[in-house]
Amino acid sequence: MIAGNRKGTVMVEAALVMPLALLVVITLLVMCVFLYQEVHQSSNLYQNLLEESCYESQTGTTGYNISNDFIFLKKSRLRQFPQIHGETSISYDSRGWVSLHSQNKFEANRYIIKEMDYIRWIDSLKSVE
């Protein structure tokens, strides 16, 4: 081998390193997309709960009209005040050399409080004391 002849060494090194670098970049992109979807879905859940709570208590509007088919809202009554419970989930499946399965479930609660009912409830508590 001649000491100054380095033809092909860069090509061999690139053939070894580039697939790994490409795999790392693609993995980071997929993770960023999934994290964005998680944040977006939990934000939609919160906005839907806020809009529904304002509508039910007739205290105002938020200006958001988010309708998402993947968010389920149900009403329940806990002690004095009614409550809205929302839940949604997001899942990601990848197939290929590396198979990934990730699923997150988001749940949130929000009370429906009308100001006059709240004031009456506080007054009734004070009269009991």
C-alpha cells in the first residue's frame, strides 16, 4: 500500500457511519411528531372541557369551537356541583426493523360551577357553623 493513497477510505467510512446517522435522525423526527400529537390532543381535551363547562354553567364563552371525535365527555354529579369528565387517547404503531407501540391516555375533570349556586352553597355552610 502506498502511503499517500487514501482513495476510497472516505467512502468506506461514510458507508459505515451514514446509515446510523440517518437512523438517529429519522427516530428523532418520529419521536417529535408523536410528542406533538400528544400535546395537541391534551390541549384539545382541555379546550373542550373548558368550552363545555362555560356552556353548561352559562357563565361565558371561550371562543373555541373545537370538535374532536376522539374526545369523550361525560357528566356526573359529585356532592354539590356537577362535573365533566373527559378522556382521550393517542397511540402510535410502527412496523419495520424496529417495531414500536406507544399509547397514552389523557383524562381530565372540570367542575361546572354557577356563581349564584356557589355563593348559596358557601352561605349555607356559614349558617351551619
